[in-house]
Amino acid sequence: MNDDDRPRLRGDAATHLSSESLDSYSQDELDERIALLEAEIARVKAHRNKAAAHRAAADALFRSGSGG
């Protein structure tokens, strides 16, 4: 079985990031890290919104088809 085929542990990356010591980072490195994390948050939110819109469209389709 390939690694890509196995279920991914959810929350694993966030747990790893939150447990990492930040003491060795410079202010510039911390600013870069913040920017990367904010970009990732925006990407996740966009995916969540896309999934919600897809779900709403599917719900609407099935609701309209079951009325008759």
C-alpha cells in the first residue's frame, strides 16, 4: 500500500506545529512563518467554502427532485 493510499491523520500538522519550539527563530523568520500560516488558513477557508457550496447545490438538487 502506498503512503498516499493510507488515511491521513487529521490535525497531525497542527499538533506538530504547535509543539515546535519557536526560540531559535528570528523575527524575520517568525514573520515569514506567520505569512505562510495565514496563506494556509486562507487556502483551507476557500476549500471549506467551495465544499459548502457544493454541498448546498447537491442538497438543493435532491430537495427539488423529491417534491413530486
